[in-house]
Amino acid sequence: MDTIERVPVVQQVVKIIREFILSGQTEVGKKLPTEKEYCESLNVGRGTLREALRILQANGLVEIKPGRGAFVARTEEADSSDIVEWFVKNEVELKDCIEVRSAIEPLAIKLAISRCSDSDITQLERTHAKFTKAVEEDDILGVAKYDERFHNQIVEMSKNKLLISINKKVSEYVQTFRSKTFQVHQNVQNAIEPHSNIMRAMQERDSEAGELYMRKHIQRILEDLTVMIKK
């Protein structure tokens, strides 16, 4: 394996492990090298490796078994039917999660707009710009990463510790959902306008508009999920 030298590091680790799994050199059920072995051979940290494995798990190539390690889940790329099957299988849990998001995120942005600093908004603008660039470059991993960061930053800007704590738990669950949903091109396109509207409301310090746009955004996520399940 080649040592990682260039950014984005996580994407390179994903690429290396994916190519190994798809190369025919392994088989379903086979245990992958340990975290220590990967970190040493690729010269990356555990956090980077774990994020890469999480992405591969979301893509259906890897199964992570707590306390046992990572295993090969399949040796072929998932097709659209596999993605749909995942949404159908997890429908109840996903809808539960969206219900919670629809409650906390509109409140979070309302509080964020009234409490955030100019520096906070500047940081959010940078994340939004990276999200937009990832969309333009068809960088699905980047889209998921910066979508997560965009929403988490808004919650953090609320300065409400309980909201932030609840959001951390929700965000952990949403990670896999993001990596799955953004494999569908239309879902990526459907996130662009809502993010732009939310960003504009933040810049204009318009809490009512921000709350409205966030509600519409979460509702659109639910609609996208419903479309996927009905395919």
C-alpha cells in the first residue's frame, strides 16, 4: 500500500481500501487489516481511518463489528437497487430521525441568528462554499461531509448546550443516511437551494426566514426519502 501524502486524506484512504476490496484479492466475510496496521501502512491517524471505514460501510462494502474490526461485506459496488433496499429497510428509524431534526433544527437556527457572531457567519459561509464546490465537482463524500458540518455549525451557533448535546446523537445516526442519500443525484440537487436560502437568512440576520427555510429543507429531506422508498 502507498503512503498517503496528499489531501483530502479520507478520500484517498477510501479509494485505497475500496480498490483492494474490488480487486478480487479478498472475499466476503474476510477480516480487513486492524486499525493499527492500516494507520501504520497508510501513515494516517485513527480518526481518518475510522471515517474512511464508516464511509465504506455506508457504501455497503465494509461491515464494522464492534470489538472485532472491519470485514468485507461485498466485493462489488452497490447499485441503485441496493441503495433503495437500504432506505426501505431503515425507513422507520430514518423517519424518526427526521422528526427529531424537524423539531430541533428550526429552533437551532432561530437561536443561532440571534446569538451568533460575525465570525460564526464567516465560518458558515466557508462551509457553504465548500459544500457548493463539492456539488459542482460531483464529490459525494465532500457533499456529505460539508452538509453535516453546515447543519452542525448552525446548532453550535445556537449556544444552547442541550440542543447541541441532542444534535450530536442525531448527527451520529444521520452520518450513514447522508452518505446513502447523496449517492442519488437528485437528492444532491435538492439540497443546494435550501442551503443557499438558509445561508442568506443567516447573513441577513432574519430569524423568521431562517426558521422557515430550515423547516422546508427538512420537509424536502422527508419527501426525498419517501420518493426513494416508493421506487
